[in-house]
Amino acid sequence: MFMKMAAAGLIVLSLTGTSLGQSGAASGERIVVQTASLPKGFLRQQYRFRLEAAGGITPLTWAVTSGALPRGIALSEDGILSGVATEAGQFRFVVAVTDSGKPPHQRTQELSLDVVAPLVVQWSRYPKVTGQRVECAITLSNQTGQDFDLTMIALAVNEIGRATAVGYQHFILKKGTLDLEIPFGENLPHGAYTLNVDVVGEVEATNTIYRARLVTSENLQVQEGP
């Protein structure tokens, strides 16, 4: 009888130990979000980045719980931020990662994603007509981490579609360059002109081409000349 009771006791102890082990496995280690910052994204360029977390019972599930991602970017349940951003700016949002425990455990993390235009072209001196001459200046910014083989062409197009070159530049625009000013101008015959500035930045190593354009909002009137 004693042996049977001892055996029974062993069976009870064994079952209890198994129950405790399963409970511990279901709890898992505390979830720790390892991603604290995000690499910047570029306007209309493919973006992909995996969020990382440790601990918890896998699989882990990710979701945005507040704030907003840029249009064109989405977060998948497995923690991958991807897509093509169609708007620039700084976007703040909170992500939550939830494990598969019973009950599930969750951790949140506030993140910020900066989306910038890789190549920025702006008027620093808007085109102005003085006599027969049109003069202006633009600024160029390379907001990426790569040098650009850059070409700039400015054309003044009159009312009958005739184009006259008023500016040309070809040089290496170094990575991180901000607001580099390029002045240019030219004498033009009598007429009404639209000024078009086209800028192309090429990165041969990655076979990437960036484009930007400026166009005057109204015709430039050259009153003097033939």
C-alpha cells in the first residue's frame, strides 16, 4: 500500500511539474523593443526597414496604434515598414508589438520617420527681366548620403515654342550639400517666355536617377530688342 501511495505521489508530482513548465513557457521573457530610431526615407523612393524586438512568445505581431505613417508606407504584422512615400515631412507614430502568450503581452514604442526629397531645387532669386536680359538664381540640395553627377539645364521658351538656353551646369554635387546657389541669365529677343529649369542627379554605383524641375508661374515679358 505504501509503495502504491508513493508511486501515486510521484505521479502527482510529475504532473504538477509539467503544468508549471508549460505555464512558464507561456509567459515567456519580457518583450523588449530594440528599434529606437528609423533611417530616413526619400520621397517617391522605395523604403524598407524591419522593426526588431526580443523576448515574448513568438510569433510577435506589430501594429501602429497612434499617429500616422507617410502616405504610401505601411507596417506589416511581421514588423516590416515598406512602400513608396508620396509626401515629405516628419511623421511621428506609436507601434505596439504583441506576443502569442496566453494572456498576450505587449510593448509600445514611439518612432519618428523623416521623409525628404533626395534632390531639392528652389528659386533663390526669382527670374527677373531687365531690358533684354533675364536673370535669376536657384539653390540645389543633395539630402542623400551619396554624391550626384549633376546636370542642370535652363531653357527660356517663347510663345511660339522656340527655346533658348539661359543656363547650364555639370558637376559633382556632394552628399549632404544644402542650398548651393547657382546664378544664371541671358539676353533674349523680344517676346513672352516661360523659364524651365531641369535638374538631374545620377548615382552610377546604384544606377539611380533623381530629377527635379522648376517652371515660372507666369510669362516673362522681354519688351526690348528685335
